[in-house]
Amino acid sequence: MTGGCFSSIMGVVWHLAKRAIFLVITFILAIYATVVIANGGGRVDQILKDQIYTDLKQQYARNPAFQRLPPQEQARQFNISYNSIIEAQGLNEPFFQKSFRYTFNALQLNLGRATQLHSSDLSMRVSDIIFERLPRSLVLFTVANVVAAVFGIWLGLWMARKALSAFDRGMTVLSVTTFVVPPWVYGILFILIFAYVFKVFPAGGLTSVPPLPPSPLILAFPPLIAAGLLGAGYVVYARLRSKYRLVGFGILGAGAALLLVWGLVLPADYFKDMEWHMILPAAAVAFSVFGSWSYTTRNLVLQVMDEDFVFAARAKGLKERDVLSRYVLRAASPPIVTSLALTLAAAWTGAIITETVFQYPGLGLLFYEAISLFDAPVVIGLTTVYALLLVVTVFLLDVTYSLLDPRIKALRR
Amino acid sequence: MAISAPIGLKAAFLEAARTKSGLAATAMLGFLILLAVLVPLLVPFDVVRQWSNPGQWSDNPKLVPPEWSEVFTGKRQPRTVIIPPAGQSGGFDHVRVSFEVQGQNYTIVVLKQSFDFQADAFPSEISLYMTTMFGSKSPLVRSWLTRPDGQEVQLFEDTPSLRASNVSQFRPADVITYSLTYPSFKDPSYQVYANVKQWLISNNVTTSGEWGELFPSPTGFYSNPPKAQVLLMAQLNHSMLDPRTAQVLKGKYSIRFEVDGFSSVDDANARAVVFGTVYGLIGTDDQRRDLLIALLWGAPVALAFGLAGALATVLIQTLLGAISGWYGGAVDELVQRTADFYLIIPTLPILILIGILYRPSLILILFILVVFGVVGATTKVTRSIVLQVKEEQFIEAARSYGASRGRILFRYILPRVMPYTFALIALTVPAFIFLEASLSFLGLGDPNLPTWGQLLGNAYGAGPAIFYTFWWWVFFPAAGIIFTTVAFALLGYAFDKVLNPRLREQ
């Protein structure tokens, strides 16, 4: 028994190790492809060289001492400075050689210096710029996707229970039609409706301008605690025997009260302001994502419902709700997780336009700013980070999958 | 994906079209296809080619909502009135008198036309265009507006320096525009304000001091002064000085030009545009373009782009998936690993990079998208279906009579996969439409062809506040994209229902 358990764990580890190696190779190839494309076969290098040339020309044109030199001497000095700058930036090497150096640097997250952009503390290092913005995007898209996933799975289960009813049909059509539309289109419509017609949410940005002074970070958490309390209250109310229902109501009420206190009593500060600004973009992302969760969940649950072990569970006299959550959802979860790899992966890169629409200063807006300013190092750095995020997402999904699906253990032994 | 009883492509189509969502999808797609066929007939491509030519749209009002939006405001909004040049029907009345006094030739030309104004709101702009022809000396050009209450206000006085050789033809370079709404300080039409001031003071409506407060400096427009067209067309009392309280004076207005020339050849022609505050079915954008044209042309472009892209990628992916599943071994491994690789490449950032560096045309964008989609999710789905089909008896039968592997693949396996392929095509079309829209939104699309994404990008580029005031510029393109993609999503869903019987009934 222990031996079997051990070897099944080894099987999982071996499988994950193989996936990890494959993903690392893919990552390296993707970065190399990006470096090649981002330099446009030397086009960006030419742009950079031209920039250096004009900058240097202007610099010397303003220098009176330089102007007094004879023309040959001027040309000689100019060439010396120009060539030294070109050499210092490594622009004189052949592209083939350079591309490996760029790739190697990118893999070490040694992303170089931006040509135009800078972080809010004026650092021009690409990694500083990116890591200043990364948490904002991570928070926004994680929260939105988690909310969408929880809501979508819950809705999918409900739809499966009421399969083929009017509710199910309506919700299926809603799910199928909402998830084809990307978040930025909803973003535009949401801004139009909620920010300008009803004026309930800000149209965009990270915080109000000028930003409010920050209070202790702990004050940013009440909404999360309240959400937890509301969820727990619902579970207690719905799952437990009726004599505990009062407890459920109590927890629900506490959650609602906390939310009210946070919203109305606690003073507005930096983090609250930020959360306020994140609601509309997060809602747009969640609205375009929940449909794929609910539709996939519904279909998989309906497929699993016909299996024998579900009949057996029902025959034991379990409540329908318990059959659904303990047997059906458990068996249906691996494909749900896999089929959503694409959704999550798309969410990362889709952020470019969503964040631009909301002027939300995360990675996506940085990408937009970088491409409009031709800031090649930032673009390469960002694509690297995007590829890294994709690889990590796919790997985490692999891990989740192998933990959820018992068959993988059996297969890979 | 469970394999049910064999179902042909045609049968799947027919059955999918019979479901409710299939019916809705068919109706929506039918409408779009009808639109795509009719639009090139109704709005010729020549009009669309003028899309980025600002001169083409100068007679449309700027940034105005659709005509039917006056239902919401409850006020009757003015439509654009164009008074064409003399010689055209409804054009200016042209009277020309030439005479000689003491050896000196004089010519007097009078151009006059009236228009009826019955709306509850003021026009958004007024522009007067004039062409003159004269000898060695410039003529004196004056213009008046006669109001329904009998008041006559002089608009401006000018001595044109541009010459037109032929009065009957308006050559753009010879036309002088007198914009009464946005006059610049150096422009003769700036006199409008001085003349209106004179007129109002002489009618005891305002005083010089009060007028000075309304217009703090000759160039000072920072205090939101009353526009010339409001003052000229408002009821003559003190409320007219505030655009919020000014009442429209309804009735017959007439515009009169007088040209006093100093030779016998002098002549002139004029044209006037009183811009409305509503336009067409969809309204106009900041470059006065009729958004309806772009909206209509967006349909065939989006349909063609989405369908071509989806057909190409899904068919290639299906073929590769089928080959991968059917032949197995090294081929299988290669295709599957490539599919994994493509899944990880950040496609959109790379596409944007390509868009910035090479400014590709619509066709090239499509080609690049197809290159980035030769393997993907469809390959995996097809492979899993083929792996199931492979074990069935009719494949065994085909093998036993000696059919080659290629023949089995194309004659037996692919036809079984095709219905799924078509479901996937329907579901892939939205992705392509949105990819194009995303690139256009960022300004990386094809600049010569208006697309829905481009309209959204233009609106967004004009400033975030645009979403508030100019809702029609944002709402209709977004609605167009959503309508089209939802139609395809519903079609895909209908297919899915037919092909996965478990979703249909329990």
C-alpha cells in the first residue's frame, strides 16, 4: 500500500518534472521569438541608432567650445563619441549574436534600461518599471477571475440541477453569448453606463487625482473579510440543519454590517480609493469570463450525472446537493480546470486593451505606453514577463490537474 | 466530446437551424449577410475610400447625435440647411448690375436666399462660403442676416484677395469660408461679434460694459461667451446673452451678400451651411464623418475577416489534429508539442509589436493571425475525436479492403469530424473579429478601411470624456461587434447542442 502510494507520488512528480522541462524550453523559445520580432530584424536597432545620432548632434550643436574646432576635428570627435555610445549599448554587434545576448539577459530578468519610460520614482530600469506595475495587474485580474470562477461554478451547478428549465436555457444562452466578448468591450459599455450616465463609479485610473493619503494597509481588508463572512454565512444557512440557521443569519448580518461600516463610516483613503477604482474593470473582466465557467461546469456536471457512481450515491439516500458537491463536482473538476487554462492565459494578454480602456496603470497600459513610445527594451521586458506569467499559469494548472485527477497518477506510474 | 450516432454535415446544419438558438443565430446572420451584400450596392466603395479625406465631409455637422435622439430631449432639433450656390435649384438668387459712371465701370452683385427655421434649438454652426471674380481691384463684399422679426444684422465686410476665374464652378482653393461660429481673430468674420454688439446695444439689450464681461479680451474665449449663431437667431431680449436661457426665434431668415465691384467683369457666388444639431441615423464623429457609413461597412469587413480567419485556422488545425491522431507516433508528438508551444506564446503582444513595426494591411494582419493559429485548441479536440473514430468498425472495414491511410483519413475520418469543425469555426469567428477590433482600437489596423474597432479607437483617442457626451460614437460600433459575435456564438451553441446529445436531453 505504502509502496503504491509512493510510486503514485513519484508518478505525479515525474509527470510534473517533464511538464516543467517542456515549459522551460517553450519559454526560452518564446523569448527568443520575441527578441527577434521586437527588433524587427534590426529595425529597432536602426531607430535607436538614429535617436543616438540626433541626440548627439543636438548636444554638440549647443556646445560653443565644440563649434570653434575645425570641421575635421569636429567630425572626428563626433565619431568617437557616437561609436563609443553604440558600442556601449551593444548596437554594433551582428543581430544574430546580439539576439542570444538579449535572450540570455531577458531570461535572467536583466531587462536593461528603458529609453523613454520611467517608474514613479524616476528609475529607468525596465525591471523597476515592470515590478512597480505587476502587483496592480496581478491583484486586478486575480480578484476578477476568482470572483468570476466562484460565481460561474455556482451558477453552472445551479443550471445543471435545473437542467432544461427556462432558467437553465436563459442562463446557458447568456453564458454562451457573454464569454465570446472580450472584457474591454464590456469596459467601454460599463464606463458609458456606470461612470457617465449613472455616475456611480469612476471611469478609470488607479486612484483619484490627487491621490488620498494612505492609512494602514489593514484598512484595505474589510471587504475581503466581509466577503468571507457573507460566503460563510450563506454556507451555514444553506448547508446546516435548520436549528443552526440563526447562526448563518448572524454571520451574514455581520458581513453586511462590516461592509456597511467600511463603506460609510471608515474614512476614504488610498487603498479604499484604489478598490473603488478597481470595481468597474474587475466587473468587466468577471462579466466576460464567468460564462465559460458556468457553461463548462453545467455541461460537465450533466455528463457526470449519468455515471453509475452518481446513481450509487443517490441510491444511498444522499441529498441531491451533497451528491452534486461531493461526487459530481469532484469528478467533473479536472476538465473544468483544463478547459479554463485558455481563459486565464487569454486574460493576461487581453489586459493590454482592458487596462488601456480603464487607464489602469498596470502591465497592459505599460505595454500600450511602451509601444506608442517605441520603447523596445520595455516591450521586450514586458513580453518576457507575459510569457513568464503564461508559463507559470499553465504549470500551476498542470499541478492542479494532477492533484485533482486520480487517473493521471494511474497513467503516469 | 462524446461521439453520438454518425451525423453528416448537412444533417447537423439542418438540425442546428431548427433549435431556438439556431433559429435566432440564422436570423441574425441572415440579416448580417443581407447587409453585407446590400451595403456595397447602397453605399459604393468610393464613398468609403474618402473616409480619411476630411474635405469630403465638411457639410456635415460636427459630433452630433442621430436625428431620432431628439425623442429623448423632447425638443425639435434643427437639421442641417444647405443653401446651394446660384444656378442650382433652391440656390441663392443672383442679381448682377454693371454700369459706367464717368468712365469708371462698376458692378453690383446681390445674392440672397431665405430659409425657414422652426427648431427649438440653435444650429451648431453657421458657415458662409464665397467665390469672387474680379479685375484689378478687389471688390467690397458685405453680408447681412435678416431675421423673422424684421431686424437686419450686418455680419461682415471683406475685400477678398483670392480670384476665381469661373463663377459657375467652385474651385476649393478659391472659396473663402466665413465661419460665423468659430471665427479666428484675424478673420473678417470676427467682425460678426463687433457687429452683433453694435446691434444689441442699439436695441438696448446690452451695454458696452456687460458685453466686455462676456468677452473679456478679443481672443478670450475662456468664459464661455454666447456663440454668434445663438445671438443671431435668439429672441431679442436680455435672456439671449446666456446660452442656457436664450429662446430660438422661429421663422424665415434670409442671408444676403452684396458685392460692390470696380470693373465690368466682377461677379460672385455664394453658398451657406447652417449646421444642425442632429444628423442621420447614427450621428457624426469629430471629423464630421457620417458614422452610418462606417457602421454599415463594418459588417462586411468584420464578416469577411472573421470568416476567412476562422475558416483558415480551424481547417488547418483540424487537418493537423486529424493527421496527429490518425498517424500517431512522432508526427503526433511533434504536432502536440507545437500546439503546447503556441499556447504559451503571448500572441497579442507579438501581434501588436508586428503592427507597430510594419503597419500591415488588413490582409496581412489576417495572414499573420493565421500563421499564429496553425495549431491550437482545435488540434487537440480533433485529435481526441479521431482517436475515438479510429477504433470504429467502418475504419476496420476500410482497412480490410485495402484502402490507403491517406484515403481513410480524407474519405472516412475527416467527414466524421467536419460537423465539429463547423461548430468550432462558428465559435472561432468572434475571436478573429475581436482580434481585428483590438488592433484597430490601438490604432494598428488598416487606416484606409473603417472598421468597428477603429471607430471605437477613434472615439477613445479623442479623449475619455468622449464616452459621456458622444455616446452614439461608442455605443453603435460596440453594439455592432457584439451583435455579430453573439450571432456566431449562438450558431456554435446550436451546433454544440446537436452534436452533444447529452446537452439536449437527459
